[in-house]
Amino acid sequence: MAFPEDVLTEDEHVVLHLHPHWKALIRPIAVLVLAIAAVVVGAVLLPESGGGSIALVVIGAIALVAVLWLALWPFLVWRTTHYLFTNERVLLQQGVLSRDRRDLPLARVNDHSMNQRFIERLLGCGTLTIESAGERGQSVLSDVPDVGKVQTTLYELVEAQHDKHSLGDGEMRDMLADMQDGKSLRDTTT
């Protein structure tokens, strides 16, 4: 599922659009392979008549339920989980049948940290925790692919947002000079 572009503001553009790391699909793929193997082995080894065909139907039904519950559903959850980083905010969206979306404006991001266990370092993923001002505090993004680069990108986005809304040295000097000029004018008129 593509992320809907209509949630973006006019001047907003996507910097990163991620799904959780592919490691979330290891178990669903293993379940699918095992279910297919169980049905094939049952078809080859069980007798074609009597109890063998009933056993094959039972194996097939169990395999189908396992694939739907333990393979298809986790795949849909993975596919509908979005980590979207724009020049204005971080959007977190998840949900297969219902949808849950959280917007974290970059101006409200206070802190962000990443954590990688040993296996996550080997696979190139990790957990990114974003702390923001507001009621909900922390947002934890699990299984973020290439989490180190994502954290660096988030840092750059937050700094760019901060710079966009703060005065630079030149602007501050101009403002102070204008204030001094205004004070000088008032002093000469009194």
C-alpha cells in the first residue's frame, strides 16, 4: 500500500518513506514454506483412499489457517505500517482494517535515540525512539531499516526546521541595528 499523498501539506515533501525491516517477514515466509511442505508430504505419503484423503483435507485445512493467520496477516501488518519522514513532520501510520496515524511535528521533537541489539546490527535495523513535546511523549519505531542513517536524517530535518524558524546572526544584527536606530530617533526628538 502506498502512503496517501493527500495527507501532505502544500509545501511538504517526503524525505524518507519506510516500512519495518524485512526481518518481520522471516516467520511468515517460514510458515508459508512449512505449510506447503506439509501438504505436499501429505499428498505424497498418505494413501489416496479412505483415511488418507481425510487426513490430507485436515492437513490442508490446518495449513490454510496457519498461512492466513501466521503468514498473510503479519505480511499485511508489515505492508500497512509506514514510517514517513517529511520536511515538516514524522508520520507514523499502521493498521490493516482500521488505521492509526500519529503526526510528530519536527518543531516539537525534543530528542531522538536509536538502539540496536546484536542481531539487529547484523541485519541492519534497530529501534528509533522519538521524544516530542506533548501528551504522548515518546514514539517508538521498531525494526527501522538502516536506523543509524534514519536517525541522522531525522537530526538534519529537525535542525533544518529549527533554522527555518529562528533568526540567523545577520538577521539578529539587522534587528538590533534597527532597534538602535529607532532608539536614536526617539532620543533626538525628545
